[in-house]
Amino acid sequence: MAFSSRCMVDADWHEIKHFDPSEFAIPGNMGYEFTRWLDTLRVLAGVPMHITSSSRTHAHNAAVGGASDSAHVDVPCNAVDIGKSPTPADPNWNFARFKILDAAMQTGCVRIGFYPNGSLHLDRTEDQRPAPRLWNAVDNPAK
């Protein structure tokens, strides 16, 4: 069974305290359990999380060079990319990235990717794709 049993609906967003539907490209395609997990993750990490990619159409995925079997095109979608969020105290985003990764792994995320710009990919498709996996876009054979 997939991580999320269904997609988010408008009424679900009142349960999500630390994200707004406007932060997701196609909020109605986001997995319900995944979005709740992501909300919990943000609390546990205790740092800002800027979503740069979430649910994608197949056309958008191809346009951005996404993997042919990208978790971003699944419906419900159980994947996000989290963009770099530098601060004066953490200009290279190393502390915040560590906190997010630590919280993700503590809560069961076993599919994690790194992009050359420092952004992170987190997905909960371990029941559908090889897991555990840790990849770097430089050595990602899916591309």
C-alpha cells in the first residue's frame, strides 16, 4: 500500500499548521498522509522549509529533466524538493539541511536526494521504488 491513501482535499488543509496549499504546485495531488508527515517534519526539524517542487505533471517533469519514474508525478504525490534557505547564522544552509535530514530519517524517510545547489529531495515511496536510497544529482543514474 502506498504511503498516502488519498490526495489532499480543501477541508484537510486546516489540519496542516506549517504549510499552505499555495506552497505546492498542485495541492490537490499531494498525498494526505505525506502532507501531514511533512508538517510534523517541519516541527521536528525546527527550521524553515521552502518547497521548491512537489506534484508535477508529466510535461513539467520532462521539462525540468526529472527522472522518468519520478515520484513527483505520482498521484497521490509523496515527494517534495526543499530549497536552500540560507540565513546570516547559517549562510551555507548546512545546519538547517542537517536538521531536516535528521528529522526525516528519524520519522522513517529512506529515500533522500541531494541537488548540486544544496536543495533536498524527500519522498515516501519506499513501497514502490528501491529503498533505502541516498542519491546525489551528480551521480543519480535515473537521469
